[in-house]
Amino acid sequence: MRTKLFFLFISCSLFGQNAELFNNDWYISKIVLSNQTSDTPVMQVSTGTSLFANNGGNYNFNSSYYNSANSTITFNTVTDSFTRQGGGCTLAVYNGTNAAAAQAYDQKNCDFYLNTTSGAIFNYEIVNNSNSKTLIITKVTTGDKIYYNNSFLGTKENAIKKAFKLYPNPSTDFVIIENVEKNLKLKINDLSGKILFETLTSDKIQKIDISSFATGQYILSIENFKS
């Protein structure tokens, strides 16, 4: 009878990256340009969701209101900051309630990220409030800021967020992983550190074939996952 394989799980983060950036949906609450504060205008449609994404080790940040400012970014390995390498803004025209204010706010969001040269640096800070989180992104050259709030503790879905699961463990043929965000780098290493399997998580339930693995212990790691 074949001996079963046993998996150890670790959650890992690269230096300079806060897993909370990826594990929250962010919503713009105010923009501060040249010491002038603009609160988010109310629209007839919901404010867009701002998201950090990891696409196979290539990182993007999409800062969204009605339109979106999408930036390709590189994280600093020492400080809580990232460098913008490129990107662009969407150009949809909003003509609903508060149209003039909404259009001006869209332009400020776009200018904050895109009205800079490639290589512009932005600091970030996450502040924990009593029942929510605030993300503050600061443009280093000007001191301008954009504030984002999350809905991490404010929605029913997150209030009943399920715990990470890996089963069966030990296993002989496959393992199933549950309750992991999409587009996180997943690796399986043997105890010598050799990578035997690598992919991006695709859904909250993922099945991995390990039938070809030799009998032994293995380490499964998920980058930027807050377990």
C-alpha cells in the first residue's frame, strides 16, 4: 500500500508588501491635492472598487471611482512604498447626479497617479480603526494623498469569512484548498527547497493533483495570503 504524503502550510509575504493591501477591497473616501481636500461625491451608481492585484509576480493597482486609474507597480523591498512604472486611465463620461463634481473627482484620481513620470514613488500606510481600515497613499514628490476605506468588517460576507482549509492531509492522490483569494502565487516545495509545483490560485476551491509526488513531506506556501 502506498504511503501517504503529508503537507505543511506556510503563508508568506515579500518584504515591502503588506498582505492587507491584497486582502481588502478599497473605496476612495477623499483626495488631498495641494492641501485642498475633496470628499468623494455621491453618484447614482456605486463607487468603483480599488484593488491591488498580483498577476504571476507582476503587480498592479487599480484606483477606481467612476473611472479607474490603473498603474503597473513595483514594491520596495525595504519601505512601505511602491514605484509606478506605467498605466492609464479609463475615459467613460458620467452624466448622472453630481456630474460636474464626479467628473472633476475622476480627473483628480487620474492625475494623482498618471500625472507623473515613470518611476514616481508612492508611500502607503494602513490605519486600523475600531471597525474598519483606512489606506493612505502619499505621492512622495508632492505630499498629495488619497484615502481609501475598506469594507472588510462592514459586510455580511466578510463577517462570516471562512478559514483556510487544506485536505485530505495526509494524502496520496490530490489535495483540496478552500477559501483563498484569486491570483496569489502558490508553490509546493520539498524539504530541500526544490519547487515541484507552482501556479496562481484560481478560485476559493482549488484541487491539486499530487499523485506523481514521491512519498514524503512537502511545504505548500501561498504568497501574500493572510491565513
